Amino acid sequence: MSKIKVFVRVRPALPGEFDTPGCVNCTELEEVSGNWIQIVKDGEPKRYFSRVWGPKSGQEELFRVVGVVTVNDLFEGYDGTIFVYGQTGTGKTYTLGCTVPGLEGVQPCCLKYIFEKRDKESAKYEVQVKGYYIQLYRDSVQDLIDPTKDNLVVKVDETGATIVDVTKRDLNSYQDALGLVAEGDNNRVVANTKMNSA
């Protein structure tokens, strides 16, 4: 059984952004329950989501609502995906992958939580952590740990989806996981050039 939740986060204005002629705050959101957002324009309806965060929201709050639940589900045997989508410049990288101390995004917080939970609950769970890093571009799946594998096949059967021949690494610590992400990030530059995604 899959449960999909959709969240919205509105980024703060960039310095001087509202000084540009015609550039105004174009959203209104519900602050108390935080479940709707509306484009400030005649005839636009309120749109409802699992949670909506405004420009003053913090990284920790997003991790508590989105990340903790996802990791807990993993430990109960479910698959978990946090998919970040948005226009260029809307804060996807900051929200998901920021590694600046004190401003860590959902991804590093989830990785840290996985290893903390594994260590804390070792009597309850036998946990083996493996990681891989892929890039989806159009119809291609590319391995960012081994960028020579640039057209991997996704096999779907009764057990779920598997990426055939993807490079997997055993991860024994949070630092191992961050190292895998850093390696994949470095290979993204080569991969983007090769795939002409720019």
C-alpha cells in the first residue's frame, strides 16, 4: 500500500527581489493549520496539501514532518521516497541536500537519523544499509557512482522496482553516506555534460 503526501514550501524573497518592478508576494497561505496555499489573483482557488510551509520555515521542521516519518517507515519494511520538484531557483537543493552545519537539509538529516536509529534500536532491528546514487534525465537512468553506466534498466516485478546493475555500496556510518553523496555530486558534473542536460 502506498501513501503519497504532497508538501509545499515557499522560499523567502531574494535580496532586492521585491524591488524589481512588478515583482510582489504572490502567495497567501494558512498559518495555523498550514494546509492550504492560494495564488493572489482573482479567481484562483485555495489549493490544499498535506502541509504548506511559508518563507520563515526552518529545515528542522521539515525534517520532523517529512523525514522522520519516511525513515520510520523504512525500518518497518516499507519503501520511502522524498521527491523534490520545482522551478530553478525555488530552493530544492537547499531544502533537500544542504550540508551547512545548522542548516542541514532533509537528506543529510535522514541519513544521520538512519544510523542513529540503527544504533539505538539494534536489539529490535537487524539493519544493513546500502546506498546508490542515480540521476534520472528524460528516459535515462545514470549511475553517478559509476557514470559509465548511463542507461540502466529498471525492472519491475511483484516485489517492486529494481535498477539492474546499479553500483551499490555498504554504508556503515553517517560519514560513509555523506561520502557517497559527495562522490555522486562530483560525478553529476561529468554526467550532465555527457548527457547534455544543460
